[in-house]
Amino acid sequence: MKNNSAAFLASVALTLLAAAPADANPPPWAPAHGYRAHQEEARVVREYRYVYYPMQQVYYSPEQRMWFWMNGGNWQVGVNLPLQYQITAASGVQVMLASNRPYAQHAYVEETYGRPWREQHGHGGHGHHHRD
């Protein structure tokens, strides 16, 4: 009787082990397919290339063929830059940003590439605005 009980318990244990869910995740080095591929795509950060003109605080997106400029404290966007902006190709700096709206990262751009416009117009310092 003891042998039958032991055999029965052993068969139950094997059945439970066989029915346990297996680890369905492939090893990290395996190519991603399905759900995992979509999750990896979601983590990819797109970079956008701009030409930044620091003296005028103007951005140009060669990919979108769009200009971004400050006008009365608000950012404007258009295919043509207003005539009052004097842009020369040599004054531009290539920047890579993680946004399709470069002004969303303007504080970072100013810190990284300088802020000659602020200094020229008496708004020097690091983010402090002086009132005249």
C-alpha cells in the first residue's frame, strides 16, 4: 500500500510539474517578434535634426522644411521665415533634439550652444530676465 501511495504521489507531482507554465520569454539575444518587438519599438527615441541660429533664436528643420522663430514671446512656425530675420548659412549650428518642436527644448539648446541674443539685448545671465 505504501508503494502505491508513493507511486500515486510521484505521478501527481510529475503531472503538476508538467502542467506548470513554462517561461514563455525568449532569451534576450533572440530576435524580437510580436509583443516584444512592439515594446522595443516604443522605447526607440527619435532624433530630429535642426539648424539653430543662436543670434536670431531661429530653428530650421531640413527634414520638414519648416522654420521656427520667436515672435512676441510665442513660437511661430512656417515654411517661410519673416524678412526681418537676417540668416546666413555660416551662422547656423547643427543640433539633434528628441522633439519635432525644437522650442520645447530651447532652454537646453541655449545652455548648450550659448545665448548670444540674450547677451546682445541685455538679457545675460543664466535664465534670469532683467527688466529695463
